Amino acid sequence: MSDKKPKENPLKRILVVCSMVAFLGSTGYGLFGLYSNALQQPQTKATPEETSVNQQLAAKERGYELVLEREPDNRVALEGLVEIRLQMQDTQGAIAPLERLVELHPQEAGYKVQLEQLQQQVGEESEGSGERDRSEISPEAEN
């Protein structure tokens, strides 16, 4: 009987070691795939969210425009359109409905102040781009 034990033990040990290596390898491979997918998901989800927000803002803008087609003096729609366009960073587009609000409600000082600020901001933006154009032209003019 002592002859059988030494022969079986090395074979069992080899099988146990191979099984452990296979188990650990497959577990490691699965965990690696899990963590690599987890690291990549936030990068792919950011863009659809931004696109979704822009689409929602555009839809709201269109809704306010439709209301203003029926009721051009609708204060809520004009205020909403100004707010949406500012969220979309369309300061030039926000000026026209804000001017209409100032015409309809001259007693509201807040509209006047906001209109002046937007006009000043648009003026500064156009001056900034004009200075850039001049600086690009002036080196050529010197030659």
C-alpha cells in the first residue's frame, strides 16, 4: 500500500496546481475586463448627456418661438426664450426678445439692466474679434 500513495500524490498535486492556475487565470481575466469596462464607460456617457441637454434646450427654444408666433407679447415666453438662449450661450439671440420685454414693460428696471449688460458683452466680443483681425493683418501690411 505504501507503493500507491507516492505515485498518486504527485499526479494529484499536478492536477490541483493546474486547476488553481486555471481558476486564478480565468478570475483575473474576468476582473481585468470588468475594471477596464468600468473605466471606459464614463468617457462614453459624457457626450450623449451633453448632446441630450443641447437637444432639450433647442426643443424648449422652439416651443417658446411657437408660442411667440401666436402671442408675440407673451411675457412668460419672452422671458423663457431669453433664459434658454443664455443657457445655450447665444447672447446675440437673447437680445431681441429682451428688447421686446423692455418695450412691453418699461417700468421693469431688471430688463433694462440685463439688456445693457448683454449689449455690452456682445460689443466686447465683436471688438475682441476685430482686434484679432487687425493684429493678423498688420504684420502683412508692414511687409
